Amino acid sequence: MICGMAAALFAADTAAAQTAPADDASQVEEVVVTGSLFRRTDTETPSPVTVMTAETLERAGIVTATDAIRSVSADSAGSIGTGFQSGFSAGGSAVSLRGLGVSSTLVLVDGLRSANFPISDDGHNSYVDLNSIPFSIIERVEVLKDGASSTYGADAIGGVVNLITKRQFQGLAGSLQGGLSEQNDAEHGRADLTFGWGDYEQTGWNFYVNAEYQRDGRVTNNSRGFPYNNRDLRIIGGLDNNSADNTLTTATPSAIVTRVSQTDLNNPLAGGINTATTPAVFNLLNPNCRYGSYTVTTGGSRGTGCQYNLEDLYNQIQPLQERYSFSGRLSIKFNDYVEGYITGMFSHDLVSIKNAPRALRATQPFGGSPSQASNNPGIVLPVYICSTGVNCATASDRRLNPNNPYAAAYANDPANGAARIYYLFGDIPAGSDRSNDVIRGTAGLFGSVDGDWNWRIEAVAARDNLEIEQYGFLNIANLLNAINTGAYNFVNPEANSSAVRNFVSPRVVTPSYSQLFSLDASVTKTLWTLPGGDMQLALGAQIRREKLVNRNQNQRLDTYTLTTSSAFGQHTVSAGYFELLAPVLEQLEVNLSGRYDHYSEGFSHFSPKVGVKWTPFRELAFRATASEGFRAPTFAESGPLSQYAGFSTYTPPASFVAAHGGSSNGYGLAYSLGGGYVGNPELEPEISKSYTAGMIAQPFNWLSFTVDYFNVKKDGLIVAGPKIADARAAYFQGANVTDACARVAAVGPGYSCNLIDAIDPLYPDALPRVLIINAPFVNASSYETEGFDFSATVTAPVPWIDGTFTSRLEFTKTLKANLITDDGQVQKYAGTLGPYQLSSGNGTPDLRGNWQNTLEWDRYQISTTTYFVDKIKSVAADQRNGTDCAQNNIYAPGNPTIGERFCYIDAFVTTDLTASAQLAEGLEVYANVGNMFNAPAPVAPAAYSSAPNFLTTFHYAGLIGRTFRLGARFNF
């Protein structure tokens, strides 16, 4: 019978023991494999499970739970890495098995749930932050690539990640590591220490404590150069999307103005619609241009401006991250029949993100009054200023505004001498510090009665406290006051004092939290003996309570561009579950399981599963499963007090660009287009059906491999605006705002225009941009993914050095990733950048894999790990109605030449090298070269504009480049 052959790239090194002859089976430890309630020596269950041990992760140079889990080939669309810094969940990290989204992958620690990250991905998808999990106490990671709601309940649709920590530890162990990139940045430092005492078998108890620290430095876009620091790709045949070096109305740190009227002299937001002259004449407040200047002499906007490359100046590829944790576990053996444990963990994770400065012209906060908008038609500098900033035109201490170049000429006509200003606050740094503290404790008792009854009771309590400190955002009232008093110097921003900058842009601190309490109890019983072994039954029950308080960072609606997303909710979940293991024949095993979950919101679901494993002979086994699962609506999706506005990069159609004078006008370039969403309490759970079928083979002692087919279909998909692409397209077909918004409303119930941009001052009669379209959360559509996983392990002796060579290969081929809309339309995502919003513009690779090769001899070991991601087509069916590059390339829609030239984002291959030497017993030194061939990230101009020309999810190693790390481990 096949026992535990390598399931994947990082499969456990115990494979040799697991494939031992039957007479040695008694020497193999029984374990509970993720997805089952039974202890067994055969770790190959009917469901496919990837096992990653601490040792094999060390060989790959992996030192965080995030990197370990996201290296699995089944991780796909929607996966979140720390390098993604502009989304709702900036600072968090999550896995998305099968590309079904982070909220469809369940993350467990020692088989128990933990508290979710307080902020949801894309405003509504909840997940456990992988950054919060200490790495040095992990013994192994099991990734169940199959539906498992029949065992664990909601969210286990794409699969389950179970991080299993050390049960006991004696002695003193630790490691110290340091390194940096070839560019002398991305500084990396790490240390951990574990101390434990108590021989569990001899004394009946063991206690260990662990401490861990890690710090990773920043990497700027500037340091990596072209094309990762520039949106102007003309030198490689692309578009010039950098409007900051050629468009007068693009905000830069060099303020530029044009004269307009002011209808309310007390309100800088009351600037006139039309410019004073035709064409509009623009003037720099300070003509000293550090990076050169440009002059526009044609069109409706003329003048000289300063050139900038804002991505090069301000963007960063990798944030500063600092984390530390403290963990402990007490294990007690009360007698031969009862054992127990208590664990405690505190982890702190700080992610410090720097962004581009904020623009002076902005829309009102989502939900705020249109009268707050500083871009409609545009904020102005008045002719007069005064000490109070109130009624300055008639104040006794009024004086001409030194920031307004037209003030002197219009001292007697202040209503016609205002200066409409375009400006980026370059002297006020912008970004956020995100501090996430997780406190988690567990306790359990387990034992046996009469030899064939086993029981277990476990409790977990966890709380995730997130504090976000935002800086660089503009307080509306303070900004207007600083303009009317002249406190802020727009001519020479470097002269502004810290007090003035802090007044205009006070720091905003927002605490949020989530918490979980859960109690599980289960019993297993040997029923009777079948031809293949003992028939076993497991019964269990669970009750848990979850709560989320994700506070609105802009609750008072008093700050420009600061998110107003929020989510609130709490519920109690009660469940009962069972599992039946029937070894019908020596060669045939059948597993049946089911779970009933009831939510206090009023909905319930029963999740069944059947698995079969047939082993016709020792070297070959076949396995298959069929299951039904569900994903409960998140609090962000169903909470009546929850809301968010989500934005993604959108390129207007060619007709709109032409109506605004062509691509030379920044108004027609790609911009952030949002959707406004509010929680819907009437939502139902998503229901999934999952099927797997595969085989496990060991034709030779030195070769084992697995092949598994998978198919997962989710119905009643919880979708934020499933017809948002249609609504966007409908708007831009309109002749005017009234017509355009009527077309949006005709798309379906819940769709409407929320916010329209200010008119284009150069083409005031043309259709203005839409900034936010309202769209509903609904149960709509279906999503189906299909493909297969392959893994192989080769182990061969190397006799001339008395060594061993081991090669492990794993890849996932996605054949289908389709969204089926209610009207029968099929959006195909596999191998494209779709689903664009769910994946944050990173897409769904149709082939992803890993290959690790290790040579061991004497006291030495050398290992290479190669990662592969196939090419990705630069289209997304959820953004455009077609998937041909000529007309529907996200980067250049309607431009066949550019669309075809940048049709595909190239495949990416990178290799890491790790070598180690044992200097003495218990003392080892090692070195790691990451991306040793310095493979660059492929050019991806269709990615989010916040990540210019690269994919953070799949090509991150190519952005950082070659890295070097040295370290030492000890274990005494």
C-alpha cells in the first residue's frame, strides 16, 4: 500500500519512511492529516495534500510563512503579497488557492481558526494575515488542495492551509541571518531563539518559549530604473502615459495657475468654470524647474510647465517591514489516557508604506457633498488673504496674495482675478504606517477510553488589532484656511514650516480589530474490522463567535482622497460534523464526511463529501473526491453599516480620447475609476461543488509522482457589481452626462452614476469622466475553475561522494477559470489579467510551477529552487467585452498596433541557490542567493498604474533582483 509519497515540490522528507515495507509500519508515527479527523500512518488521503517541512523550506531559503504558502503552485488570482501597497489590504498578505479569492481559502494554525485581518481585500474579501504567523515555530505546512467544508465549515472552498507548530521542544535552538540585494538595498535581518525543557515521555510535561524578529528594508522604483519607474514607454514602442512632463493640467510639485473668476470670495472652492482667456494661459508660480521644462504652444491650454517623473520620485516597490513575535507552549501528560496543552502567541507586524504626494485638486470624499470637491470646477487662490481667512476681500488686515500672480492687476476686481491652481504637495510626505498586533491563545485536552475511543476538546481565542496611521492627506477645512490666510507657500514650498504642513495635513490614526472565540469537541470510535482494516467514526461539534470593527478612516468626511470604507458585524456559528472511514478492502478505502453549519444571521448549510482511494498494488493508487462547500458572506458584504468605494485603472475608449483632443490631453488618459458599494443583509452563501481525481505512483524506488485533476464551481457568487464593465462602457457611449447616466441605469437595478468629474477645461462641451459608479452586492453568476496538479520526486544516490540527490517538481495547469454571468455570458480568465479587480491587476496564470534540486553529502548541502510563471495575456474579460489584443488590450484599447505589440506579458523564471555546511554537531552555517541569475520582471504595462509596468504577485523577485543572505543555525 502506498504510504505518503512526496505530494509536491516541498513534500516531507519522511517519504522514504512512509514507503517502507509493511513490517516496518509500526515504526511510523501516526498523524492527523489536514482534511481528516483520524490519526493515520498513511499520509496520502483521498484528497491531494502538499506537505512542506521546515527542512525543505530551509533548503529553498524561505524564512516567512507568507513566502512558504504563496510559493505553492496552486496559489493564483487574488493572492496578496506585502509588495502590493495601494489596495484596501495594503500591508497584509494572503493566499488564494485555485484563484478563487482569499476569502475562499481557509487558513488554520494547528487545525484551529484565527482572527481575520480587520481590513478586507478589495473592500469585502476577508482573510488571515500570513504576516502575523511566527515562522520559526512551524514544524510543517500542509496545503489541502480540495474542498473541505465538510470538516472545517465556511470558506474552505479553494482549499485549506494548515500551519502546524512544534508540539514539544527540548534544548536551545536559534538562527541569525542577514543580507541585502545586489543594489545595496532590501536590507534583511532576522533572528529567532527557542528554549524548551522537560522530557515529555519521561516527565510527562514539556514547555518551550520562542522569540522571533525580522526586518526588511525599502526598495524604491528609482533604484530599479526603467521600465519600473516610468509610465512613458515610447522607447520600447509603447505609449507615453506620463502626463507630468507634457500636460499643464497634471498636478506636480511645481504649482501652475491660470486666471478664472471666483463667485464666492470667501470660498476657494468657488472658482469659475471657464478660464479668463481662450486659449487658457498658464503660469508657473516658480519657474525654476529642477528636472527641466516643457512649453505648450497649441491647443486650448498654453504655457510652460516643469517636467516630472512622479513614479521615479516617489513610488516604492518594497515597503519597510518590521515584525517580532513571542510564543510559548505547555504540554502536559496527565496519565496514559489524558493529555493537554496551552499555547500563547503575540505577534507584531509593522508595514511602513510611502506613496506619491497628494494632489490639491480632488473629488469630495465618498458620501460627501459635491460642494467639497476641489476639482469641480477647481480650487483657486484668491486675490486677497488675511489673518483669519474669513471675508478677506473686506477685512481690515487684508493684503494681496503673494501666491496669486494676478492679485496686483485685479486688486480692484478680485472676483475676476482668482488663480485656478494645479499642484502636488511635494513638500508633505505621504504614506501610512500599518501596525498589526495579533494575540492568540489555545488550550486543549485529548485522550482515549478503552483503547478504541479517542476524544478531543479545544478552544481558541484570537484578536487582531490593526492601527493605521495615515499621513500626507489633506484636511479640507485646514487647507481652505491655509489658502485664505496665505499660511501655505505655493511659490516656494520648501519654505513652509512643519507647523503649517502638519496643519494642512494632520496625521489620521484609525484603530480597527477583529476577534474570534471558538470551542471544538470531537470523538472518534473504532466500530468494527473490515477486510482492509478498522472502520472508524468521528463525531464533532463547534461553536464560535466572530466580530469585526473596521472603522471608517474618514468618518467625518473631512479629508480628501482618504478612504471611507468600513465594515462592522458579529455573529455566532454553531456546527455539527461527522466522518466515516471505511477500509472496505485491503485495496479500497472509502471516506464519508459531512457538516451542518448554522449562522445567527439566519442561514444554514450542510456540506457533504465523499472520498475514495483504490490501491490495486503497492506502487500505484487512484483517488477521487466529490464535495459541496460554501462561503458565508463576509461582514463587509452583508453588514448594513458596511461600505466601500473600490478603484481600478481604466483607459477610456478611443472616441472619448478623440473628443478631448487626443492623447496629448491628460484628461483622456488612463485614470482610477471607482465603484460604490454598500453591504447587503439579504445575501446568501456562495455554494460550491468540487471534484478531484488522480493517481499516486511509485514505479521505481527512486521515483514517485502524483497527478490530480480538479474542478471547482461556485454558484450564487457574491459579486460587487457583476455588470460594472457594462456600466462603464455604457457611460462612455453617452452624448452628455444625462444621457450617459441613463445608459448606466439601464444596465440593471442598483447601477447609477455616483460622481462625475469636473469638466475638461480645454474641452468643456465634451463628456466629462465618471469617477464612481454605484453597483450592488448580489448573489449572481457562477465561477468555474478546472485543471490539474502534477508533482514528482526523484531520489538517487551519488556514490562517488557518498551523497544523495533529490529532485522535486510541482506545477499547476489551469485549463479553465470562467465567470458565467446570469445572462449566460462567459468571461474567460485563465492565462489573462482577469479577473482584473479581484487579482489587483495581476491576473490568472494558466501555468505555474516549482522545481527543487538538492545534493547532500557528508556535512554539506546545496540546493536550487526554480519558480516558473507562464506568459499572461494583457486582456481581462471583466474590464472589456472582448479578449482580443487589437481592440481590448487593457493597456491600449482600440489601438491595434500597441495592443498587439504588448499583447502578452512574458513568462518569468527565477532560481534561488542555498548552500549549507555543518561545522559541528548542532551548528550550521548557510548562504542563499535569491534570483541568482538576476532575471528581470517582465514588462507589464497593463498592470495597475500604482505598480507601473510590473506584476507584484508573480514577478516580485524580478523587481528586487539578485539578493545575498548569510546565516547560522544552532540546536543544542
